[in-house]
Amino acid sequence: MKVPQSTPKPIRKAVFPVAGLGTRFLPATKAIPKEMLPVIDRPLIQYAVDEAREAGIDQLIFVTGRGKTAIVEHFDTAYELEHTMSGRGKNLEVLDPTRIQPGNLVTVRQQVPMGLGHAIWCARAVVGDEPFAIFLPDEMMVGTPGCMKQMVDAYNEVGGNLISVLEVPESEVSSYGVIAPGAKVSEQLTEVRGLVEKPKREDAPSNLIISGRYILQPEVMRTLEGQSAGAGGEIQLTDAMAKMIGTQPFHAVKFAGRRFDCGSKTGFVEATLSLALERDDLADEVRAVMTRLLAQ
């Protein structure tokens, strides 16, 4: 594996763009942020935060919009709840993942929905001059270790910019952003020579799709600063990343794990069932329910 000329700055900060309206889940998301919908007994955003912590990231930046206060409150201290539970002799360990050290959670507003690139740009003052991670909570990545831990390990070796990718059937490439691969550094790591958004099957440079996790250098913020609207009339992060290819190291990390598209109802159900079948306290009962339903 290639070794960078100097030790790269550590990844301490992560940006979570959570300002979306969640219209595909209406009416459930009329009053509840999509990111707070539970997969079994944890909201979707919790899985992404847990993944960030596993990777050694401790500064969390939520790019929010109107009606998203529940996300921040989830990671706040619920004094009344904890006091009541303690008084009843209940174990508080179940709440441990929801506790964020004071000062380590920052929120910024995306007042106008102008795309993913614009949402990331809204966090520029908090990111400063440090490299940072990006998590798209809709993309639930399940692996051991987690996706971002795999990416940070690769980043510590090669530096620069990294994106997570997954291999999909060629028939599905037109639904995703796809990389044009360069030299293969290792089994899991490949240079990126280009990015193509939703190419036609016959035009796709590969079947490796971008899968919702990024490590980017702070220069991307300056690229986004002067970037005009792209596809859909929005500021696209993919366009900004494409401009950085060739000016800085850019690699793709092939994620060893599973991806669930929790931006879709089917993907949400799949994630719930899959994770339930892996839990000792749920697997037998859930399997029995599934067997009964399939027999009807």
C-alpha cells in the first residue's frame, strides 16, 4: 500500500447532513425527522454516530433544517428520564450511546435546500482547515469493523480524499454515482480517476458505486464556494469532488460489509429484519414470525 509523504492530519470531525424533508416516508415524517425513525430500537442517526465513534471521531456536526430539533435532543441528557429510571432501579446503560461529551456536538442550519454539496458547505466554519468525514445517515453500513473505521485505516496509509464504494450488478449502475477506477493499490483500495453520476449502463466506467461515506480535505469547501448548480438545480458534492481529482490523492475504499438503503421503505424494512435476525434476543421470534407470514 502507498505511504503518504507526511503523516496525514487525523480525522476528528464528521458532518452529518440531516436537513432533508423525508418526503418518501410521509406521513410518518410530518412531525418526526426521518433520521429519528427507529431500526429496531435505535434511531437511524444513532447507527451513523456509533460508526463515527468507532472510527475515533469525536466532533459531530449536524447540518439541520426546520423541525429537526429532535435529532439534537436525542443526544442530550434527558434528566427527567434518567432520574425516574434511577429511582425505579433501572439500568441506564441503554442510554450510554446517546450521550455526547459537552461541546462535541455542533449544529448548523441549511436554511434553503440547495443540495448535498450546499449542506456540506454550510459546515465550513466548523470544519475549518481540517480533513473531515461525511456520513449520509440514509445509507446504513453494517460491517466489522464499520465502514468509516475501514476508511480511516486506509486514510492513515495514503492520506488525501477517500470515498467508500460497493460493487453492484451492472444492471443497477444507472441509479448511482459511479467511479472511474485507476490503479489498484490493494484488494480494498483503488485510485479514482473520475466520478460519473447515474451513467447509462453501457457508459458506466465500472460497477463500483459511491456509498454514502467520505473523507475529504478542507479544500473541497473552497471548491463548493464558487460552484454553480448542477443536476436537479442543486449544488452537487460529486461535482466538487470531481474537480479535486488530479490535484490531490483520491482513492476509493471497497467496503467489506453490507449496505442498506434506508432512504427507501423497502431498504428500511430490510435493515430492520436483517439486524433483528442477528440479535440473540430477537432472532428466534422474528424468524418464526417471518416463516408464518410467508406461509400465508
